[in-house]
Amino acid sequence: MTATLTAPPSAPPEPVAERKIRWEYPALAALLIGTAIAYLCNLSANGWANSFYSAAVQAGSVSWKAFFFGSSDAANSITVDKPPASLWLMELSVRAFGLNSWSILVPEVLLGVASVALLWATVRKPFGPAAGLLAGLALAVTPVAAVMFRFNNPDALLVFLMVAAAWALTRAIEDGRWRWLVLTGVFVGFGFLTKQLQVLLVVPPLALAYLIAGPPKLGTRLLQLCAAGVAMVGAAGWWLLTVELWPASSRPWIGGSQDNSILELTLGYNGLGRLNGNERGSVGMGGADLPAGGNGLWGSPGITRMFEPEQGGQIAWLIPAALVLLVGGLLLRGKAARTDRQRASLIVWGGWLLATGLTFSFMAGIFHQYYTVALAPAIAALVGAGTVLLWRERQRFWVRALLALAVGLTTATAWMLLSRSVHWLPWLRWTVLIVGVLATLVVLVPAQRKLAVIAAVAIAYTGLAGPTAYAVDAIATPHTGAIPTAGPDVGGRFGKFGRPPGTEGPNGPGGAPNGPGGNAFPGGNAFPGGNAPDGRNGPGRQGAMAGHEMGAGGGLLGASKPSDKIVSLLEQNGGAYTWVAAAIGSNSAAGYQLATELPVMPIGGFNGSDPSPTLDQFKQYVAEGKIHYFIGGNRGGHGGPDASGATRSSGISQWVQENYPAVEVDGVTLYDLTAAR
């Protein structure tokens, strides 16, 4: 009997997942830590950032009623013109750490890091670690994201909640469990409490993806989507219903509405008015009210809007690539099973990009550059997922052709955007052009290991160099005011109010109302100061707006900056009054409130156009000794007509001037409402 000699069994191959962990999680840690450090750098330079919201945070940090309603002042005269969810995290932070710039802005940074992490997790599930990391990196370096995740507008929380909804929906497509659909609805509902109807733009893509790819039978999928809808309504409706049923006499006026109704705010100023331009209480006409070919306050609606100077540098860098990669990914997954997770994910992110991008492009009402941060997760996800998906199939010529098209379009877009500021990092556009052309050609060559590595590095540089440079500039530059933007000045900021570099301020050429480059608001003061040649407006950058040039009294888009003498005057016996002062417009009031940490009444809300308070109400407050000073010398005249035909805010201002003595303190006119003439 002969023995059969056999070699000892070799060790089984290491599972792919374990091999990936060796580099994936250190890379993820580097991405998240790097994002956090970058976003925290120079954070305090932003000061109060958007003082309109910072004043509301201060109010909510000392009054739970102001916390619940999102009031602009702790005495609860009027709310901000959005639901309060975005304020709650900041207000809790201020309650814990005191009122300062960091306690307000660090929660926004944390939302940015969490959004990057959640996007990684969402894209990684169907496409793998490389796709998730690339998507997270692309989001982190998007210029508008680098601004808004360091700023206190509602958009940081909105983006996080939208990504969270996509994450939950991805989990639902994976296992078909009801809880994930319900959680998706909850995230969307809280997104509504952050910025109202804007979050609904992602609902159709989410619903469509699950309807197509959800594991259960069709009837069950429909019921699950209904459950998600009920959860969405419940997550938003509890607050809306409470506000609507609360007696109007014991709550603040709903800022931004003309009828003191949260429903009117939702459907009007923050709803259909944004689409058709018919916004009651707004500061000017939108695109729908202009003659053919005209240019409104918010730019001209159209398919190329995202690539125009106002928006291009904020978001447009990777849009063409994202669209090409979306098409390529759908073609590759075209014959997959109905429940294919990769195709479903592409439907989510592609639908998100198309629905939101087209809405932004054609809306005729108020539109600001920073709104485009809502596009950033979809673009980043499509770039990460599409690049990896097509890269794995690059042995096919048509796939290589699509990759080359994506790289070529990215190169052309970067060249266009960087050419709008030829004196800012002039070498960058040339290196991107050269590397991009080489990358386009190399991608067309059949796969070889050395060429593949070269192509991957070249593609990464082409796609990320421009937005990263803009993001670094955004972090290095202080941002204050209502409309922050990233990158150098490229002209055309804020619609027709954008000022050519070097032009003078509101009292100089082009600054007069209806003059050349007319930079005045209807019925109000001229727009503040001009841009310096490098796009910086003194200590902060806000496109065509410079809050520090609005004067101590502030204005529509910049807060007041009171002197120590004025602050001391307001603080004297300040606790004896419901409001230590009243000023027309929320930003005019905000600076005084933040300096004194005492309530200041913002007459007319953000635009100065809300009918709160009426002249009779204001007279009653004065008669009861509730207001100490009226702060004059700031803008007014935007309120709607009252019974006498005069505008409400100007009527209040005129009544004060006629009945109370004026004193000028450090360039600001104060009226002591406790000392009648």
C-alpha cells in the first residue's frame, strides 16, 4: 500500500473586505479629520457671520419661547423668515458655551463633517470604499460647501438632512425594511423645518428609486412609501400645527409673511414666490416681472444659470462630469435586476441633481449663490460612484470614450471658471489645462498599469485642483453678511447689484439710485460699498455686499456695528424695558442686540416690509414704556401701505421724528422714546 503524499493546504486568500479595511479606514479618518481641521481654521474671522441668524440664536439662548418659534429677539416681537430647526443646534451650543462666534459656528462645521461621513457611507454601500471616499472628498472641497459649513445660514443642516434621507433610503433598498422608509420621511420632515419646501425637491428621486428597486412586492412598496409620507408630514407637521393653532396675540409675528401665518410663509414668500417671482414683502422684482431679456435682482433664469459668473465658481466645476458619469453608469447597469442597488443609487443622485439644478436654473424669485450647496452632495456622489463604476469597465472602448468626455468637459469648465479671474493664481488654469488634456488622451489608451496610475492622478488633479483652490481661499477669507461666496471676485455678483471691480461706493459713480449700475434698493438706501480689485470688501467678503460699509446703523444685508458708547447707553437700565431699542429691519437691529445681549425690536423683519408692528401697536408699546430708544439713520420705507397710505416702517419713523427728541451718538441718530417733546 503506497501512501499518497499531498501538499499541505495553503492558507485561504484574505477576504477582499479585510484587505480594503487596511487602507479604507485610515483614509476615511484622514478625510474626516482633515475636513474638520480645514473648516475650523480661521473660523472666528467670520465673526457673527449672518447676524440676522446670530441675533435669533442669542434670543433663543435666553428664551425658550424664542427658541421654539425662532424669534429674532428674546421679547418675541417677530420670527426669522424660516422655521427654527437650523437655529436649535446653535442655540443649545450657546446655552452650553456662552455667546460667541465659535459656539455659533462650530455646530455648522460638525454638520459639514457629518455630511461628508454620511455621504461616504451612502455611496460606499453600493459602489465600494474608493467611490465613497472620492464622493466624500469631492463634497468637502466644493467651494460653496467650504463656505456654508462654516456659516450660520440654514443650509448646513438642510444638506445634512437631505444626505441622511438618501442614506436611509439606500438602506431601505438594501433590505426593504419599513423602518428605513419611515426614517427617510422623518429626515425629510425635519428638512422642511429647516428650509421649508426646498427639501421636497429630493422627494421624487427618493420615491422613484424605491418604487423601482425596493425588494418587496409592488403593493408593499407603495404602502411603505405612504408610510414614509406620513412620517414626513408628522415630523414637520407637529411644529406647523402648533404655530398655526397658537393664539397670535401670545406668539411672535411670523417673519416673512404678510398675514402672520406660517402657511402663508410656506406657500408664498418661501414657496411659490421663489418659483414665479411673485413674492409679497420682497425687496424687488424677480425674473418673471422683467421685460424679455431683462436681468432681475437675482440674475436671469435659464439653463446656463449654474455656469454664470455668480454661481459658476461655487458649484459648476464637476457638473458636466457628473452628468456624463450618470449616463455611463445607467448604461452599464441597464440590464441589471430590478433591485440592483447601483442603478437605484444612480437614480437617487441623478434625480436629485436634475430636479434641484433645473429648479434653481429656472426659478424667477429670490435666488442666491449659496443655495447651490444643495447640489453638492449629488454632484459629489455621482462623481465618486460614476468614476469608479466606469473605471472598472474601462477595457471597453465606449466606456473609455465616456471617461475621456467627462475629463475633457471638466478641463474646459475649469478653464472657463479660472479664466474669469486671470490675476488670481494665474498658473492654476494653465496647469489644469495641460494636465486635463493629457489625462483625456491617456484615458483613451487601453488599460496598462503604469498608464492607469498616471491617468488616475491626472484625472484627480483636473477635477479637484480648481474647487480646492477656491475652497482654500474661502477658508482663508472672512465671510460676513447675508450672501457669502467663495473664491475671487469675478464680477456680476448678486444679479444687477454686482459692482465692477474698483467702482466706488453708494455715493460715488454708479452708486446713485437708478444711475449707471444702479445699486439702490427701491425706496431705500443705496447698496453698500464696492468690491476691491481682489473681490474683498474690507474685513469680510460677501460678493457685492460689504456690511462694514453700511455704516453703524446697518442695512438690508449687513448688521449694525454699534460703538462702545452706544452700547453703554443702551445697556443703562436696559433690564427695565421689554426692548432696549427698536430699529427698522432685522439686520439693523441685530448688531445692537448682539452687542448688548438685550432685546432689540426689528421693525418689519428682514426686509423691513413685514407689517409688524403697526403704527398703532408701536404707539401702544411706547405708551406702556416698553421701548427705550428708536434707532434712526438706517434704511426704511419698504413696508406695505397702511390705512393712511404711508408705508408702515416709514410711518413709524416719521411719527418718532415728529414727537421725540433726537441725539446723534457716534454717527447714529437715537430717539429717546421716554422723553417726548
